[in-house]
Amino acid sequence: MAGTKPPPSTRNISYLLSPISKLLSQESVTLLPISLTKLNPDEALRYMGTPPEKAGADLRALVEVCAREVLAASRPRWAYRVFSLSFEDGGVRLNCGLLLPGQDLKRHLKDCRQAAVFCATLSAQVDALIRRAESGDMLRALALDCCAAAAVEEVCNQIEGGLQSQFPGCYFPFRYSPGYGDLPLTLQGPLLNLLDAPRKVGLCASATHILTPRKSVTAILGIADHPIQTNTRSCVGCPARDGCQYRKSGGHCGIS
């Protein structure tokens, strides 16, 4: 009937139908399951600012116990949409109208015609686990927090792989999140709203742009239809490296 809006599922599919992704079917919109069954203790140790090779037996044992607790508490959820891109002086604009400001992301996506915007969270149960530890054992709380950081990165790695499988023959720069380079954290809320994340996955942003639950991520994954220059994620290329708290503590943010 003329003037009738398509159902939400049809509107979501329309974002996937483009010259890059003509072969995608409705089934490709289904979210791939996330299987979080193991964590790398070395990654958690790096988040703690401890080089894995220098970690004592007691600290490593603590991290391994905390990793199991985080895995047991995690209930990973995620959502995504795909948008066409246009490039402006002030940054990159999604075809829904949202401007992603800054020059770093603009350079990062320069060869891409589309991007997948996604969010992921481990669940409020993980936040509660860390809070309970903070009331009595700060070292254990730190280990839990760092295991959770490693866990959400593993979830994002799985999401990224799943999204790439939706676009055979395409090429992808590494995922990019608010707070990296000059992409502001103020985008957290608008990105979550685009994804209907508060309703779909229970993920919100505070007035100070902190994600809740805390162990959560928003990210942008560029999609190119031709080979692109591969950039390595590293501290050397990050504009925030001079004031980075991870580097000051001897660790890194986990993107390299």
C-alpha cells in the first residue's frame, strides 16, 4: 500500500543492499552467535601493566581464576547496521545523516564506500562481579576488570570476523572506536541510538559518554570493494600516544 512503511526488518536489510553487497540475502542480517569460552591470560596481564613474561606465579594464577569467573558471568550481546559513507571537510558522514567528526577516521576509511557500525557488551553481570570484588580485594578487582577487557576484545574479534564473512571479496581496515585518534567519545550515545542498543542489547551511554554496562564497545568497521593499504594498529601511529595512561603504566590499550 502506498505510503506504508516497511517493517523494521526490511528497513534494516536496505542498509545492506549496495553495489558492494548485492548478493546478501535476508538470512545474512541474522546476528551470528558469540561463543566466549576462553581468554588469553597474557592479554589480561598486559592490561594490568605487567609484561606476561615478568608475571609471578601467584599473579598468573589469580588472573587465570578471574578469567574463569568472567567467562562464567559473561552474556555477550551485540547489534550492527551497515551504512554508506560520504567524505566531508569535517569528517565522514553516514547515509543516515550522522557525522563522524575528525581527520583520523577520515584517513582510515578513505578507501571504503561503506562501514558497519556495531556495539557489543559482556552484560551487567560482569560489572556486578567486579563491583563486588572492589569492596574487599582491589588486586582481584583489577584482575577481573582486565580479564573483562580482554573478553570484550575477544567478542569484538569474533564480531569483526563474522561481519567480514558477510562481504565476500571485500577488504577491511581494522575496526575503529570513539576515543581512538581524534574520534570523540561524544559519539557513543549517537552510535548506540543508531543501533537501538538500549532496547536490543541493554547498552547505554551516560551523560559523560561512559558505556553502561562498562565492559562494552562501540566500533566502526570500514568495507572496501578493492584492495587497500594495510595499516597496523600500534602506539606509534596513535595521536593519543603521548598522554596514554596505558603506556605510562607499561601496558597498551589492546588494539595493537
